[in-house]
Amino acid sequence: MLQIRRDSEIHDIEGGWFHARWHFSFDTYRDPDNDSFGAMRVFNDDRLIPGAVWPLHPHRDVEGLTYVVEGLFGHEDSVGGPPGPLPAGSVQRMTLGSGALHSERNASPDEPMRFIQLWILPNTADLPPEVEQRVFSEADRTNRLLPVIGPRGDDVVKVHQDAWVYVARLDGGVEVVHPIAQGRGAYAYLIAGRAEFDGQPVATGDAAKVTQQPELRIKATHPSELIVVDVPMEFEPVGIWRGRV
């Protein structure tokens, strides 16, 4: 089953120094129809003006994942993680586990910055806080679904859940196929461009929830950038999320 979410349906918030698109319930936004997607609790598309700083704030029992879309991503935390800056194409995972502070910032004084931030709920409570990050090039993700985050680590950033994140830059006419195992779902988001998800036209800002089918076919009709998050749809919440998901 494929459910398209049009750009106009995504919650939009303008904060002056930031502009955000919140796909699921977050902060003051409450949407019972879009409260989470399997083990993914948050999917935010954030933009910061030059030099802007999202102040240090606390979280726990969350895998905070960041994909840098454009600009220079800066970072600060209470556990001594690397500050960056990270260029476009980079990914970062901050395990907030037993509790930590973190801050996102635009490391450029002149150019805007855009990043996608996900919260994946971990499979273990009270993990030691830590930061891991990796830089991927545009060539790495051109005309393929490139895995950048996964449960095993190795050539990708490790996440403490059976979850995967893929990114792609597709030329017009290129098609890729993402297999979806039983009991799992995929959340696909067109960062920019025009494409088709299983033959249905999508444009910049559109997303899709994909469940109960063996694959998702993505065809770029114009040059496109996208991200796909593959998560278990049923799992055992831990820590502060126990009984709340």
C-alpha cells in the first residue's frame, strides 16, 4: 500500500531564523494521523538562516539522525562529539540514550543551510550518549540508492535499531527499486525534483508511506534528490517510549 503525502499537507512552521517542515507530531504540532511511522518518530526538513544556532536542548532514548542537504552543518553537544562542519551529503548519528544536550547550527555566516533530521527509537534503553558522522559525495549517491545509515555500521553510520536510511541523486529517466521486507515500511521523501513512486507522479516536498508491499519503484522524470527510510513497523518501545508508541 502506497499513501502519497503532498507537500501542501506537511506541517509548515516559520520561526524567523529557521523554517521547518514537520512530517509527524513534533513540539507544539499534534497530528494523531501522523504521529510516527514504525520505529521512526520524527522526520523534519529544517532550514537555518546564515549563522543561526538552534540552542542546546536535551533528549534521551532517541537516535538523532541528520542528513545535510545543503550548506554547512555545525554541531555542539554535551558529550564532546565532533563539531564539524559537515558539508552537503554528510550524515550524523547522535545517540541521546541516557540523556544528553545537543545543538544544530548553520556554520556559514553567509549561506543558508538545510538538513533533514530523523528520530529513530532505539532497541535498547539508556545507551551511552555518543556521536558518529560520515561524509558521502554526490558521486556516491548518483543514480543509486546509497545506504548511509544502518544497524551494522561498517561502511555506513551505525544506528541502534534495525533501520536503514538511503539517499539518491537521480538523473531524469533513471529508475531504482527499493525492496521492502515483510513487517517493514518505507518512508520516501522527494527532497527536490520530479519523479514517480510506483507510477504516481510526485514533486518537490511530496512524501509517501509504503507498507504491505514487496518493493517501491522510484523513477526520476527530472533530475531529483530523495531520501528513503526503511524501518520495522512493529517493535518493542524501550526507555521513556515504553507504552507510548
